[in-house]
Amino acid sequence: MDQSLIEAARSAKKGKLIVYPTETCYGLGTNGLKKESVRKIYEVKERPENREMSCLVSSLEQAGKYCKLTEKERKVCQEFMPGPLTLIAEKNENIPDILNRDFAFRISSNTTAQKLPELMDAPLVSTSANLSGGNNPYRIEEVPEKVREKADVVIDSGKLEKTPPSTLIKIEDGELKIFREGPISKDQIENYLI
């Protein structure tokens, strides 16, 4: 296995910051279970703490350690993950409130982004490696210097294909709520749920 991937996972598990590729853009991450590390990401990105963040997990089995999944939620995940879909589910007590009131997660179709949380045995914070409100970075050179300087590990996978941020959904009382429509459309999900 790629040594840089192992090093990145080890750093993130300890609560250090890493920059890594996803199927949408370069992300900034750390161990989602460590409150102070999550706070560090807000500070580096100059992001208000009321703008909650999501995580990457490697599988539905891993997601089950951090949230409670209904049958409908599980079904949607099995159909659209790995891929650009983020689901907001009821969190377990091991997820700090500073990260999210619930547990928002996805399984990335990018090999690196899928492997990292598996190696960490922890959820990997998944937010764009930009300053709050800035453009999403698709090359390492587009990651702001301030962000790169604060990262302990930077994984450069070259230029990433420009893809919109993931579709963000919640299934509440059996009803689908879309908070952000991305590559997976509302119709696709609704058609599948019928």
C-alpha cells in the first residue's frame, strides 16, 4: 500500500489536518471524533461553527458505528454510495456536537478518500480545502496557502475532474428532504424510493 496514504491516515487519526482528493474536489480533513481537531478545521477555514461539516466513511458498516440508520436510509446508501451523495442521519453519542447535530456522511468513490477512514478506523471530516466561501480546489495549487501550511500531510493526486459538491439529503419520517442538489438529482432518489 502507498506509504503516503498510511502516513496521512495515521496523522488524521491522531487529530492532525490532512489535504486529500475526493471525487468532487480536494478536501481538508481530520478525525471527526476529536472535538479540538474539528475546531481547528473551523479556524483554518475561517468557517463559522454553525456551518456544520460532514464526514467520509469507508462503508455502511463503519457508518453504523456513528449513526442510527433506518431501512430506507440504508437502502438509499446502498444504491447511491460510493458516490456524491451525503446523508444526514441520527448520530450516536460518540460524534461531537461541534461537528454536526446529526451525522452527515458519504462513502467517496475516490479510492484514496474511501481508504483513509478505513485505515483510520474513524470518520474523516470532509470539507473543501478552501477558505470559507472560496472556490473549491481541483489542484493542490488552488488550495489556499494558509490551508496548506496548517496541514500535516498533503496528498497530491494531480488535477481532479471538476464535479459539483455532493447531493445533501435527509430522510425524515420517511420523507425525502434535499438540502443541496448535486450530481445525484432529487428525481433519481425519489424514483428509487417509490
